[in-house]
Amino acid sequence: MKYTESIAQAEKNALRVKITFTRSGWRQFSRLNRQLGARFIRAFVLKRELALYIAAYESAGKHLDTECQELRYEDGIYLLLRRSQGVWFITDMFVEELPEHGASGRFVPVYFWTQIKRGCSLLLAHVLIGWKRLPETVAWR
């Protein structure tokens, strides 16, 4: 009885988590899933599983990185997620490379300073423009 109640609670929490693809994320997902029908089914399953995963972490009180969260999905597929205005965006997808061909390393955010005019004053803003892959020698030290 408790197990079915916890599953129902997890599914209820997952409904509050919104997940979508960015344009580049959808293109990368499309390259991994060539057939149109399979692509939409796999996208639906991926979004649902990510929503359950994120909801479980949030209900446990653990917070994920909202700027650049890297998750390993099945079959060596890695996802980069970003949260903006309550919506989790799948920004990048890549397949794990074999170590003899060069490891994927780790991603770090790349920021750009820009001026924003607000009223009569100019403000400097730290804007996220993408992610950069670090070489393996730097990534794991």
C-alpha cells in the first residue's frame, strides 16, 4: 500500500516539472533518433523520465544545478539541462565517446558580459551564452 502511494505521489510531483527541448537540443536529439515516429515516442518517454527524476530530487530536498546540469541517460547518452523561469530545457545531447578516441570530459558554462540599459543607467550583466567542453586532463583534476 505504501509503495503504490509513493508512486502516485511521485507522479503527482512530476506533473509540476516542465521539461522541453531547445532548438539545438531537439536537433541533436533528432540526429540520435532518425525515424520520425520513434523520435516523438522517445522524446515523450525522455521528458517523463526526466520529470520523475527531477521531482524525486526536489522532493528529497536536493537541488540540481540550474545553470548546467549534466545527466547520464541510458546507452551512454548525456544530457545538459538548464532551468529558466521554472522550465527545464534540454540544451545539449551527446553520446559518450570511447576512451581510446578521446573522452568527453566535463562542461563548464561560458559567460559574456554585456551592457543593459535600464532607465537612465547602464548595467553590466553576466549572460550565459553556452557551454565549453574541457579536455579530460583538466576535467578530472
